[in-house]
Amino acid sequence: MGTHLPSTEFDGTAVDDQREADAEAVMGEPPAQMVQLLGPDGKLGTDPVFSEYADKLTPEQLRGLYADMAAIRRFDVEATALQRQGQLALWVPLTGQEAAQIGSGRASQPQDYIFPTYREHGVALTRNVDLAELLRQFRGVSNGGWNPKDTNFHLYTLVLAAQTLHAVGYAMGIQRDQKLAASDPAGREPDAAVIAYFGDGASSEGDVHESMVFASSYKAPVVFFCQNNHWAISVPTNVQTRVPLSNRAKGYGFPGIRVDGNDVIAVHAVTEWALEHARQGKGPVLIEAFTYRVGAHTTADDPTKYRHSDEEDAWRAKDPLARLEKYLRAEGLADDAYFAKVKADGDELAAYVRRTAHDLENPDIRTAFANVYAEAHPLVAEELAWFEEYSAGFAGEEESAGQAAKAGH
């Protein structure tokens, strides 16, 4: 089968494809070529560049990629349920994007540093972040939830595209540290690179442009990983760009690759190649993972207001878990017992996450006032005094409610 597939051949959403093809024709651009190794039918193809990387994956690693995707999907379902039940203030689903996140995350090395947005729960799993810690920020009890130094996985960034600037700055710092370390080969640590995750919506932000200019100018060891899930909340990708996002890299002078973001094997191969490219001092790479957000943008969103169910159905047919399961079964690499264990492990993870979420203690809100400035500030002190007075007005109501509850019991 063909492995570098034009997007118009790959994507079943004809309207989106036609708009993109029309845009490319207007701009004089050829159709974007798609790196795909494992098709929706579960059959593995070949690629002149990336098969070399895919062939290195062992049966154990392939099973591990499936287990990771299944675990993070189960986690996503549980977190969504927790939000609906009032345990979280908000949740950002990732269902449909498992292959893009697990494939790229597993391609990174421990010394690499990851800058996520706010949806990279799958990447967090690959970096050994305790998934229950992700809930602290969405519960509103922490500004982060984990120590980035422990896993080289940065805190979530809620300001759209800001992390791309941070990533390039960090990569330039790595670049300088490694140049200094070159004078002492005996004590030199492995070369590292940085991955900056962002979405198709964030790609329209000026921060991304500035990041790519600096990364290219200084040949910073950074991989820009764009998860093109087709929707920036309610704005479709074809409204945001007139050419494939991967083509933008040419304007900055570094490679851009569009990969089937629902093909975990291809994503792993492309990301491994890109990280090697960056670590070797050859400069940045842009990866556009062509995928789809099956669910809502957040639990505060209703996608039925802006897209059709037939579009969602077309993408569900390209489900990343289903295609890898087909391949594992066809090759005799996994059986019913294996998939049953994966499901049981996912349920165990969900139970752990639920217990942890229920046990989270709400911090004293006064700490929010204390952390605004390093030193005491009169305006903050005034606001705290108002809050104390306001809160005191509810003391009698809380006492009455407590007495009523005891009487009812």
C-alpha cells in the first residue's frame, strides 16, 4: 500500500479535504504528503525513511504502545466522569489523540524535556507522571500538581502557545550547556532535545511564529509537535490556514513532516527521527500529527453545535486503538487474554484515580492571597480583609445546616 498518502486520499471528511485541496491549488502547493505505516485496516506498510525506525520496535514495545493508549483512554473517561460529578472544575479530553501522544512520548529519551499544553495526558503517562496528579490543577487545588524536575515533563500551560517560547528558550539553554560540556568528554551526559506540544489553534498565535524564528536562527534542538485535531474549539483548521500546517516549516528553513496522527507506529518513527535530528545539532523539526478530537474541546464545550456526527463517525473508523489491535492479533502478538488484562489494568487505574480525586483536600483560599506578591501588599491585604468579612457572614448558615443534617440523621 502507499505510505506517503496525500491528505485528500487519507481523510474521509470530504468537505474538509476539498477545502484544503482548493487552498493548496490557489497557493500553488502540491498536496501534503502523509507518512503512514499502519493503516486503519491494521496492515503495516513500508516507508523509504521511517520503516527503519518502525522495524526496531519489538513485540513487547508494540504491546506496550497499545496498553498505554488503552490506559490513557480509560483515564480520560474516568476524569470526564469525575468532572460531571462535581469532583473537577473542568476537564480537557484527549480521546482520539492517543496515538499522537503515546507514539511521540515513547519516542523521547529520559534526558529530553517536554513542554505540554493542557491536553497531553498521554505524554504525561509516558514520562511516568502520576496521572492522579494531573487532576489537582483541574480540581483547583494546585497551580501544577507535580515536580517537572522529576520527569522532565513541564507543568501544563493554559496560556495558548506560551509553552513554545519556553521550549525554544530551554532548548537554547541545552545547546549552550552541551557546548560547554564538550570540553569535558568524560563527564558529558547524553545529548538532549526538547519537544513543544501545541494544537492547530495555537499555531495561529504569534508566539509560535516567534518561537520558530528563534529556533531556526539558532538551530535549537527542539521538535515542534502540532496535534492537528481539526478543531480550535469551534473553528475548523481550514479556516485558520490556507496550506497544510507542516508546510509552514519551509518558511523558517527547517523540515516539516505530516504524519498520520492515528498511526502510533508512524508517529513513534517520525518523532524518533526528529529528535535524533535535533540532538545532532541539525536544528528544529515541525511534526504535524494529523488526528481528530473525537470528544469536546473541554467539558464546558458542546461540539454538536458546530460539527456533524458523520464527520465524527468517519474519524472513529480510523480509531488508533482499533487499528493496532487488528495488527497485534493478525501477527499473533496478542490474544484475548492480553486484551482482557489491559482492560483490567485500565479499570484498576481508574479506581485509583477516583479514590485519589475524592481524597484531595481543598487548600485554604487565604494562601491564594499570600502568593500574589513575594512581600505583603496593602491592596491584597485590603482584599483579604473584605473576603474575611464576607465569609464571616455565612458562619451562621453553615452552623444551622450542620445542625439540620445531624437532626435528619
